[in-house]
Amino acid sequence: GYPISGHYCLVKDIGAVSPVSDFSGVFDGNGHTISDLYINRNADDQGLFSYIVNSTIRNIAVTNVNVLGRYDVGGLAGYMEGGTITNSYITGSVTGNEGIGGLVGFVYDGTITKSYTSGSVAGDYGVGGLLGYSAYATITNSYVTGSVTGNESIGGLVGEDEGSSIANTYSTAAVTGNEDIGALVGYALHSTIDNSYYDKTISGQSNLKGAIGKTTAEMKQTSLYIDSRWGSEWYFNCGNYPQLRNMPNSNITNQANNLCAILTCNSGYYNNNGVCTQCSANSYCTGGVAAPQQCPANKPTSTAGAISSSACTCNVTSASC
């Protein structure tokens, strides 16, 4: 057979293929698609690649998958140790028992970047839209849409994580479970989560592990990501969720971002993450170009010009109260 440590490049779109077992080489999808992957095995480490070690997998779309397995099951790979997956995505359905992820079931000390999944992921324990389990991994510039369902350690992006770094990610997945459920990460231990968001309108869950919940309207405000300094990997189009550039079979390449206009609210209203919202009774403004901002319940009511360190601050563009 072909060496498991070889360098392979896909030269055209192809249909259903047989899964690859152990792999430690380079696989470059070259922007092509593998479609209709079907796996139904009562076995561990199931995916297009069963078990990958220090591999590089890049530039591949695997669409309309239907993968069923037992432990460590993913659309692209069942188990991943070291290595990198980049510029890749999965669509379809992934199902199993434990360590179930839309992209990868279990990642240890690997890097996932510029990747996404869209579809349904279901299992019992350690179930995530992108990754089921992750440990000491790096996860950046990635996102999930669809649904994630399970029992314990269930997350929109990652089911259960230990010690990983997660940044510039988001989830719009509906998440359902019973214990240790998170809109972005289900259970996290010593994890670092930065500049990552979830759609709290859709998810049905909160997330107390570093991710920030936003409404659907807020998630589609481009300023959210510009202010967080998300990079050129992303395309921002006002009124839509961010999308990754230069993905396989995508026409989103180098076009200019379509940023939302700066919102200016009328007197008596403030800019509440892109929505003009009427001020409450205990609001104030500083005059000039500052505008009213509702004070938290534990802060004193302030009058115009009476600003102190104990009063809430303004962050709105309007001429007056």
C-alpha cells in the first residue's frame, strides 16, 4: 500500500471513499471536495482518517458525511495527536458514544485553525460541534453551525477541554444536554478562551468559561469582531455571521469587507450593540458627543454632568439626553 507518512494531493472532487486508517503524512485537498462519506461501525477512532499522528491535513471539504462509531468519532478524523488541520470543513452528521466531534473526535496537542463544521453532532459524553475532546490543543479562527446533542460535557464548539488555547471562534449551534453543558465549551479545565462568542438566541445555553454570549442581531454586527481584532482570515458582511476566506469551493476570497455603518441614535436612546434602545429612568449623559447609558442596578442614579468613579460610564453616540 501507500506509505502512511507520504505526501498526497487531491487533484479533483471525488465521491464516497473508504476511510484511511493510521496516517502520519501530509494530505492536501487542494481546494477539492470529498462527498457522501458513509461510515457505520461499532468501533473506535472513526472518520475519514481514523488515527492521525503529527499529520498535516489542509484545504479539504468533506460534505454530506454520515459517520457512526463508538469512541473518538469525527467527520474528518477520529483521533488526532499533534499535527495541524487547517482550511478545512465538514458538513453532515456525526454520531457515537464518547469523544464525538463534527471535525475530530479527540485532539491531543494538535492545532485546529481556519476550519468549520455545519450539521448535527450527537453522542453521550464529550460531544462538541468541532471537537469532542481536546487537550493541550490550539484552536483558532474556527466556527460551528447546526446542532449538538448529548448527555454530559456537551459544547457548541468543544465538548470537554483541558489546557487548550481557544481564540477567535464562535458557535451558532443549538446545544442540548444534561450536565456540564456550554454554548461554546461544555467542560473546561485550565483552558484559555479569548475573543470567542456564541449565539445565545439559538444555543439555548449559557457559557461561564470565557466565551461571550450575544444575540443573533449582535452576532451579525461587524464591529463585534473588528473591535476584537479578528484578522484577515475572516470576511465580514453586515447582517451576516463572519465567514472564513479562501475555503475549498468558496467564492469568498479577497473581496473587501462590508462593514455595518456606525449607528447614531436619537436623543433618549443609546447604542446597545447595534440596536437603538430607549434609556431607563436612571440614565445620564455627559454632554458633548457622549450619550446616555443605562446604569447597572448597583450604581447610583446620576444627573447630567455629575459623573464620579462610582457611576457607570457612557459608550454611546448621541448629542444629548
